[in-house]
Amino acid sequence: MDAVRRDLADVRLAERVFAPHYAAPMPRALVRGVALRASRDADSEVLAQLQQGDLFEVLEFAGGNAWGVAPGAGLVGYVDADALHETAQ
């Protein structure tokens, strides 16, 4: 799944996707298990359960959430920002 929204896209997609802004992925490791959600809303659809130590490539931090790519699951979504370690392990 490609990390593309109306306002932002993963810079790795710049050659094939137009977006007003692009972001470079910031690799982070999860410090605890967390739900990968379809939207920022806490009650939104859970796409996957990510595990402690999993990699998450952050494209945006906003409102206590991080939006990006869970490469192990092959999915794009939102996680709680406080579940991320500053640098990937």
C-alpha cells in the first residue's frame, strides 16, 4: 500500500504520485505493541496490531499520532506517537 493522502505523500513515490507535499520516512521502533489505525480517531478501524520492536516509518507527527508505513505489515496508517522510540533499532 502506498503512503499517499490528499495533502502528503511518501517522497519515495514522487516519480509516480503528485502531492502538494512530500515527506521523507523517519524510521522508528515501537517501544510497545500498538494498533495501526485507518485514521487519527481512537475508535477508527484497526488495520493491524504492531508489536514492540517493529519498525514504523513516520511521515507525519500530529496531535499525538504518527502517520506512516508499517513495512512489516505492508500497511499505511496511524499509531500513537508515544509508542515510538526516537531512533529505529
